Amino acid sequence: MELCQERRVVERPLVSVVDDDESVRESLPDLLGEFGFAARTFSSAEEFLASDCVDQTRCLILDIAMPGMSGPQLQQELKLSRREIPIVFITASREEAVRPQVLEQGAIECLFKPFSDTALLDAVNSALHSK
Amino acid sequence: MEVQSELASGEVRHLQRCINDLISLLGLPAIWRDGDPPQLLHSLLDALIRLLHLDLVSVSLTDEVDEAPVEIVRFAEQRTPMPSAHEICEALSECSKSDSRRWPPLLRNLMGEGDVSFVPLPLGLQGELGVIVAAARRTDFPRQTEALLLSVAANQASIALQGARLLSHQKRVASQLDQRVVQQTAELATANEELKLELAERRLLEEKLGQEEGELKRSEARKAAIVDSALDCILTIDHEGCITEFNPAAEHTFGYRRDEVLGMPLANVIIPLSLREKHREGFAHYLATEEARVLGKRIETTAVRADGSEFPVELAISRIKLEGPPAFTGYLRDITERKRAEQELRRSEAFLAEAQHLSRIGSFSWRVATDEIICSEQLYRIFQIDRDAQMTFELIGSRIHPEDLSKFQEHLERSRRDRSDVELEFRLQMPDGAIKYVHVAAHFRRDHGRLEYIGAVQDVTERRAFEEALSKARSELSQVARVTSLGVLTASIAHEVNQPLSGIVTNASTCLRMLGADPPNVDGARETARRTIRDGNRASEVISRLRSLYGKKDPTIESVDLNEAALEVLALSLSELQRNRIIVLQELADGLPRVAGDRVQLQQVVLNLLRNASDAMSTIDDRSRDLLIRTEPDRDDRVRLSVTDVGIGFEPQAVDKLFGAFYTTKTEGMGIGLSVSRSIIERHHGRLWATPNKGPGVTFSFSIPCRPQGLTSDDTPATHTPSVSDAA
């Protein structure tokens, strides 16, 4: 909570990462840091919802398949509570059908793991400029 | 360009589906091993309607001797009211000869208006077994691939039906044969008793008659009593051929009273018209020359009753040794019954020979004391030994396969010693080198103090070939299942591998950026490089787990820690289970004895049980999706593994079908997993079963022995126990 406020002070846009995979939670913040963003990580959708970073988050990098609430379910949840954060989905599964579905629901991008740093940067930038 | 590649990938998908369907259809015969035609047809129709999206498929079999005709119909959707399968088959058989637009009203009611395309598929070369009719409302039905699949299915069914009919025919003949042997044994025993009785009677009679001749005058009364009470007809005639005596048995047999015939010429009374002249000539010839053709012999001839009916008789005539002109006594017996029995016996022997020929079963008896062997004709044929040859063990030995000769002799000596029932199987080698498999069953018995074996030898060469083909098909099926579950796993594996790969790419990118910064962030770069290596190792672990699960081909027995094996499978499936929101609970027993088995095959079974449990809970939302995997020592030196879910469970009446291949409650997948799992466990001499829980859901368990017992091989070796055990 304190961290969130701190980051806001330095005016770096907050990007939140929700993924149950530890490698992603460890590696992405450093890369996002290199891009000049503040980053927070959460291991589940429930943890993210319970935090008070929701309103500060400018872009949400969201895993699709997770134990408990899935990524698309979180997307719906946010929509229903009218907190429409731009979402970049990431997924390790190769099911092509899922991409048009989440885009249809308003996601900015859906990246298949592993993705390149530039693809991620493009996606986050689109998200930040979407409003 | 894109359109083209989409078309191509659509084509590939279509072909892939067609190949999958083809594999499913080709796998069917292995499931039909119990050979019950209705059951195999049910599974075929189910598979067809699902694979080809048919609206209607039916089968009708032409009836066999004592089987009711089989008619089965499947609709894609449930119809009400549902006419009987017979009515539908009847209607289909009519319309298949005419225009499909002139749809019989019965079918129009069921299928609705509009065109329906259908394909009749004859079963057997000329459709002699029956016909399958597949129908769909789609206008493009049947496409080329569908027509191919249908004809493959019809061929598979024809082969299986013929096999099933042959098998049931063999069983029927074998049981008839058994009955026949029992009946004949009984008949022979009865005949034997009768003969002994007759002999004793005759001896008594002759004894008494002999005495009487010496004491004629004193024993007139006694003689009369004997003659009167004799069972045979006794007639006496004088030298002119006139009747002087006619006992009560004769009165009864011929239908004359004694006083009617006394003094009448014998020829006119009991000899049929056609034989009278011959009789007179013979009688005159004897009187003139004393040369007799019939005296003192037992002859069979024909006699006539008072009512004119003729019947076969056995006759013995002797001359009465008295002074004066010759006189004769005739002992005469009605042998109608015996003749009929003889004919009956001849006919039943012919039946037996035919049955033995058809069922390739020969029978034999072996007197232990004398080594006298009597064989049926079919047995000579099986051994390819000349019918006239005297059967000896030496001769039989010359036909036995050299590798099986010592086994045969061992059994022979044991039978001689133990005098217990025998059952064994061995190979024969014919003079032309051909190999035959025979099955021998013999029963020991005492026949009036003589020890003998009575038994049957069946040529099971064809059955053997069938079993071998079956076993091969089965192993192919389990390979198909392995590939299928591999396909399903691929998605989950890609997921597992992509996770660390993603970490690697992100870390490496970050590392480059940190080193490229001014000033370079070396500490940060070092940390990201370290994480890159760790993620690389993670990916490699996933691959090596995968290799250990699918890399090996041949089943091998090794000592397996079931806990360890189960944990490996859990590690591979964990992400898939988590995605399905399954909560995995483990109760793995400490110090669990190791089991003997094929690690990979056992892991496939565990994987299958986990996936089933997960699928069964996919629609459960009112309780947590708990999956319990448990290991524990079982009685009789076994180890048990069970997987409990809280899913939708199954209907109690479905338990029997549960393990049949292609039985599935899921909308996707072939449902092949449980039947293959069961056959894997049975090959480990174990047992796989399912029990409904007290609460919701089901528990699947298997139990296998700890001590090595050898895998039941897929190749059937030449032992005397058939290796294809029928799964109950």
C-alpha cells in the first residue's frame, strides 16, 4: 500500500502483473522497471482485487489460466464494478481461440509466452494511451 | 495467400479427424473379444453415430439357427413415441430399394419432411449376415471420407460377426458332443446289462431244457410251465411242418390263440407270403437230405402277425431228439426294438462323427493296463494318421512337436500314476511340417474294474491364430491410447514449457537492457542472468520428465516406488489440474513396499485416473473440487492406489459398461482410457475397480502385487494356458 503511494509520488505509471507463475512475477518487474514503469506483482486475481492498487493501476498484465479466478473472470469482474483498467493478457497456452475472445471483451492485447520485450513495451504503451 | 493456408489447414484438420475416426473404428474389434453380437453392434452403432454425426443408423442381422434376429436402431436425438426397432428396420429395408424421396410415413414422422440421404451397408460378402443403414439429413452425406469410414466399419463388423458366429457354433457343437458322449455311455451300459441278463436267462433255460429231455415223461408239467413262462416265443412243429406247440409269448407276439393254430402248417401262420416258398423248399430239402441251412444257428428274418403286419425276428431252430419222425422247436424273439435301437445308434454315431468333424474334436478311450487306445475317426484326421492303423502312443509321439514331446510324456506318466482328470495343450507337427495346436481333456473312470481314460482332443489351431491376432490388436490399441493421451497432454506440456521459456526471454531482455544502460547496471544484469539459468533448468526438467513418461517403447518390469511414480505424474498434470480448479489432496503411505511392474504403463493409468477425476468435477460449482490420491499397503502382499473425486459420479447400472472402451460420459474424447487402464493393470496381475462414494463422486482404485510375477506378454507363447484372459 505504501509502495503504491510512493510510486505515484514519482509519477511513474503503475503496471500491475497478475500471474501464478513465479518466473514471470520475478522477471517482469525488472523489465518494466527498465522501461520506466512502476510495477507490482500478484500471484492471483483475488490477491489483486484485495489490494488497494486497483485504482492506481494504469495497465494490468494478466495471466489467463490461473487457479481460482481466471484472467478473463477478473476482466469481467472489473467491468462489472466499472473499474475498466486497460488489460494486456499473457498466456502460456497455445489455444488460439482464446485471443479473439478476450480482445472482443475489450483487452488491449493478448501475448503468447514467451514474448519479446518490444512486443510487451508496445502493448503497455498502447494500454497507457488508450484513454 | 492466407485464405489458401486456411483452406489447407482446414483440410489437414479434416484429414486428421478422418484418421482419428479410422483408428477408432480399427480399434473396435479388440473390444469385441467376448463375441456377443448385440453388444458389439451396440458399440459399433454408438461409435458411428458419434463419429459421423448421423441422424439415424440401424442394423438388422439375418437370423441364425437358434438366435433371435437382431435389430438395433440409434437416433442422434431421442424420439417419442419410439416405434420398435423391428418396425424401423422393416421400413428402412423397403425404402432402401426405392427412391429416398418416397420416404415411408413411419420414417417421415420420425425424421421430418425433406430429403434424407442414406447408405445401406451389406454385412458379409453378399450381405448374407445382414445390413447396416446409415442416414443423415445433410445433403453432402456421405462424403468420400465418410463412405470410406462406413465401409471400414461394415468390414470390421462383418469379420467380428463371422468370428462370433463361428465361436458360438463351436460352443454349441461342443456341448452337443458332450451330451452325446454322456448319452452313449449310458446307452452302452444299459445294453451291456441287458446282454448279461439275456445270457443268464438263456443259460438257465438251456440247462432246464437239457434236464427235461432226459426226464421227459416225469416232467411234462414242469416243461409246460417253463414254455408257458418263457419270454421268447417257443413253437414246435412236426415232420409235416404243422404246429404242435405255441406258447403264451407266441400268442402274445403273433396275436393268435394257441387252439387256433395247433395243427396248422407253420408256413401259413407266421411266415410272410414272400418267404413261404423258400421255407417249404428248405423244409423239404432237410427232410430229404438232413442237410440243414438253419438248424442250430441264430438267424434274423421276418415274421407276420395275425393282423398281417410284418416285423423282424431272431430265430433259432433245433431238432427235437426223439424217436420217430423228426420234430423241431423254434425259439423266436421280436427284435423290432433292438433293430430300432441299432438304427438309432448308427444315426447317432453318424451325428457324432459329423459333429466331431465340424468342431474339430476327436474322442478317444485309453485302457491304462493294456495301453489299448480307441479313437474316433476325427482324431485320426487331426493326427493325420491312416484310419486302419492301430493307435499307439508311439504313433502319437511321432506326431507331437519335438519341443512338446517331453511335456506330453510327463503328463502321460502322471496320468498313469495319479489317475486324475487331465487337461493339457500341446503342438503337433504334421509330416508336411505344418504345426497344429491341440487341447486335450480326459476323464478318468473305472469300467467294471478296468481303469480307463475317456477324453476329447480339439484342434485349436484357428482359435490360437485368432487369439494371437486379438492380442496384437490389443497392444496396438494401447499404443493408440498412449498416443491419444499424449496428444491431450501436449497442450498441458506446452504450457509447462512456455512458462520457464517466458522467464528466460524476459530475463535475458532485461539483462541486455541493464548492460546497455549508462552506466551499466551490472548487479541487476547478474541477477537476471542467474534467473535465466534457473528458468532454463526448469524447462529442461519438464522435458526430462516428459521423456521418462513417453520415451520408452517396450514394457519392462522393474521395481517401482508407486509414491514416486504418482508424484511425477502429479507434477506433470498439476498445472492442468489447477486450471480446472482441482484441489489435490495426497495421502501417500510412508514406507510403501515397492511393486514389480512397468513404471511408464502404471503412470499412464495414474494419469488417466487423475484426468477422469478432474473431468468428472468440471461442472461442480457448489463444493470445492477435491481430488484425493491415496496409496496404502493392501492384503496379500499388494499395494493399492486410489483416486477419489467429488464429481458427478455414475449411475449404478453403468458400472459394467464403465470399463468398456468407447464408453464415456464426456462429450469429447474416445472414452478409451479406462478399458486400456484395466488391461494394463490386469497384465500386472492386478485389479482395477470403481466404487461410488458415500457422499458425491467415485473412487477408482487399483491393487497390484509387490512380488514380480512377470508381465502377461502381448505375444502369446506356446503354453497350455491361454494368455488372453477375459476381463469380467
